[in-house]
Amino acid sequence: MAHQHGPSVPPASASGRYIGRLAAAFAIGFGFMVLEFMVGIVTGSLAVLSDAAHMLTDVFGLGVALLAILLAKRTTPTATRTFGMYRGEVFSALVNAVLLFGVAGFVLVEAINRFRDPPEVSGLPVLLVALAGMAANAAAFVLLRSGAKESLNLRGAYLEVLADFVASFGVLVSGAVTLLTGWRYADPIVGVGIALFVLPRVIALARRSLRILLQHAPERIDVDEVATKLEAIGGVADVHDLHVWTLTSGMEVASAHIAVDDHVHGTSVLHAAQRVLADDYRIEHATLQVESCDAARRCDHLTW
């Protein structure tokens, strides 16, 4: 007997609840990016233009994250896209990770090059723009902080903002030191610090995104333990073809074949298995096939 537990249409993803906040963060970032480019061009400050370029990648990352949510929200499941476009959010997170990795690598290389011939930087405009950047990023940081705990997509956008906040603080320190002392090495030293701060967080984000895209089991779930608990249900003889994966952030999915003894009523086992998955592992969407032991033996002939 084949039974499916859970809605035929997946529930709204976690990031969908924060679409307004993400849009606001995008607007703040875009406005400040335009300001930085204007100030950088007028003053000729390489530091400000470099930070504007970094902000451009942030705005792009936020835009990708916002687009992914809109696609997932507006694209309903079809006969060929049975889970809709929810995976778009995970692809967005991976794109953000790759983007951040490139920016961090560029900053690191550029900072090292500047040690050889540190350019003269005007401290005052750098200082003022850095203060404005910190204020803009602090506002976006507050908007995205709670959503970053639930959504991998929002976490990517959150890390973009966090990285730029730290970068703005670094630019602030660099501008202050340059203004007060004229020391040209402040800028490349801060650049190295920014790159080293960003890289570990980028690697963690990319790793989490790839785990989902490769359909690994969620880190919080021990699949062997799940099988043991399902096999402990009265009347269950065997559990096989057990798969647990993440569709997108906050949406875990499971499927399994549950072999039962001949005298056992399959419906009662099905309900008990659903309770185990929902109560112990917060898996609300599960496809469970309850079958006789004879039918289960046919699964032994499967090649994968």
C-alpha cells in the first residue's frame, strides 16, 4: 500500500515571510551604492570607488536572493516541476557564496599588491562615506538578522550585508588613520583583515548550499536513528529505501518503504510512522510505502 503524508503543494518557504525586509535591504544597498560611486568619482578616491564596487556585488547578491524568493513564491508546482521553484533559493545562496569568494579573493590580492606601492588616499571623504556605509549596512543587518536563522537564501544575503558592514568599519579605521597620520599602509592592512574575515563564512555557506543541492541528509538528522525508531514501531519488520533530504531551508522531506508482518494493519503503522517523523524530527512531508514482507523482498533486486 502506498500512502503519502503531507500537502501536495509544499508550504511557503521560510524566506518568503521576509520578502519585504529583503526588498528594503536591497533598496538601502542600491541607494548607498549610487552615493558611493558619485562621491568616488567626484573626489577621485580609489578607496571609495573600491568600496562602491564591493557594494555593487552586495546589491547584486541581494537582488539574486530577492529574485529567487519571488520565483519560488509565484511559481506553483506543475506535473513536471512537482516541487515548484523552491530550489532556486539554494542556487541563489550558492551564487552569493561564489560571488563573495571572488570579492574576498580580489580584495586579498589587491591588498597584497598595495603593500608594494601604497597609493595616497584622501582620508576625509573615505571617513565620511564609511560612516554612511556603516549606517546603511546596520539598517539592512537588522532587517535580515532574524530571517537568516531560518533561510539559507536569506543567510547568504545577510552575510553579504555583514561583510560590507565589516568592510565599512575597516574603511572607517583606514580613513581615520590616513587622515590623522598619513600612513599609507593602513588601507592594505585593513583589506587583508576584511578578506580573512569573509572567507570562512563564505566557505560555510557554500558547504551548506552544496549539501542541499546534492541531497545530503540534513546535518541535524541521524538517518540511522530515524530507521531504528521506525523499526521500533509495533508490527514493523523492516525499513528500507529510507531517504531524508532538504528541499529548501526549513523544508525537510522523507520517503521510505516500511515492511510489516502479515497480521499487522498497515494504516496504524503508517500513522505511527508519521508521528515519529513529525514529532521527533519535524518532518511534516513524508511519502511512506507500507508493504508486506514478500513485497519488500522485491526491493532487494533494485540496482540503486
